[in-house]
Amino acid sequence: MKKIKLLLLLGFFVSVVILVGVSCGRKDDTYRIELVTYIQNSYTQSFEESLREGLGAAGLVDGRDYKLRIRSAQGDMITLTSLVDAAENNRANLLILFQAQTLYAAIDRAPSVNKMFTLLQDPFVLGAGQTDAEHLPRLTGMYLVPPFEELIGMIAECRPSIYTLGTIYDPGNPDSVSKKDELIRIAATHQMQVKTVPYTSANEITTATDALMAERPQGVIHLQDPAQDMTFPVLYQNASRAKIPLFSVVYNMEKIGATIACSTDRREIGLKFADMVVRVIRGEDPSMIPFENDRDLKKRIGYNRTVATDIKLTLPVSVVKP
């Protein structure tokens, strides 16, 4: 009897070892998503929320249908490359890239991983492709088109007239340089000049803004880039002191001081990007999905009457609707 009990006990332990071994060796088929941001800001937070909302609306459950890991480089390029390398080495099923620097790094360092980008404005200058339909393999995404035409048109209607604008930009970010150049080109069609000053780090934003204000622009443009939440307060403080208007292409900035802000609703474009992610999770090849953008989405125009009154600027009737 003791021998039988011993054999049964031994058999039990062998079974446990086998089951544990099988379990440990079993491949985890849950779809693995690595989301990497360069700098966290109000837009990255909003797009993370929209992504989860969109995946949930499609019936996809985190932990069951996919595993989402979100990490930020906190503005450090060395950290960013290590995060991209980790996604490549860990064989992530999908690498989601927020902001231009992450796309640039991933194109170079993660060629074998499926990639999707957003929260940048010019994927082509970053080497992502030639057109929306002709782009790198294993890559797709959605880029933002700043509504310069609409905003400059409204600025042209303000009184007193504005002929000189100013902005600061990041010369180390091709995305920022591209949009700075586009702003200059569009402003010129309205007989406006744009004075520009570069900054190369967050520590230089205040110095760059001081240099810009020394040029005495009649108005300031706040651009969209990874540092937008840091550049706005500094620009606003200086514009308020000089009694000149601050305009923005970033969502909701009129609520914290922009005289006029013109942008796409960030939740709307975030959900549109989430729909693209769902398609890839369900098996579509990103190589075959054209890039998309928010050019044709309705623009939200916000204005701050209190600021306009304080600086004695008359807003256009097209903006201040009854």
C-alpha cells in the first residue's frame, strides 16, 4: 500500500512538472502593442484615451485581445532609441509612434516591426514615403495638417491690421522646420511677414521667446510640436506683456489665453486613428493602408473675447458669431 501511495504521489508530481513545463513553453498569442511617445503632453494623453476608447468600441479587450504597454522617452533621444530597440527585440506585433522623433527613430531601428504613427505633421520629410499611398513597408498612420490657411485668413480680418507675425520652432525636428516654412509661405500670400527664432531644448524656450519679442511682431503664432505645452505659457506671458495677440493651431488653447485657436477636434482625429489601429490588429497589412490625415475634418474655431478686449483687438465677424 505504501508503495502504491508513493507511486501515485510520484505520478502526481511528474504530472505537475509536465503541466508546468507545457504552460511555460506555450506561446502567448495575445497581440502585443508597444506605444512610445517622445514627450508626454495634453495631446498624447488625449490620444491614449481615444485609442483605448476606439479599441473598446470595436469589442477588443486589453489583456484578452491585446496587451498595450505605454512608455515615454521624456524628451531624451537615447532613451527613445532604447525603447524602439526593445520593441524590435521583443518582437512586438505593433509599434505605435506618437510624435515625429519616434517615427524617425523607428524607421531606422525597427524595420521588421509593424508600425503606426500619429501626432506629427509631415511624415514625408521624415522619410516615411513619397505620398499617402506610396510609403515604406510595415508602416501606416495619420498625420495632422495645421490649418494655417484658415487661421491666417482670420488674422487678416482682425483690426487693427497685422502685418508681422512671430513664432519659435525646433530646428532639430524636421517636422517643426517643415511647418515653420509652410507658415511663412502661407502668411506671405496675405502680405504678412513671419519672424522666426529657433530653440534646441526646453531650457531655451524662454530665451528664444525673448529674442522673438525683441523683433516686435504684431502677433505671435503658437505651433504644434512635442513641446507645445511648454511653449504656450511662455509665449502667452510675453504676448500679454506686449499687449499683442497670440494665435494657435493647437486644440483648446483659446481657453488658456490664445486670442484665436483653430484646430481639428483632437478626440475626433484620435478615434479615427484608433479605427486604423483596429484594422491592423484584425489582420490588415499596414504596408497596404494609405496614410490618412485630418485635412478634411471640420475645424473648431475658438476665441477669447477677454484677451481680445484687453489688447484692444477687434475680432473678425466670421469668428465672433452671434
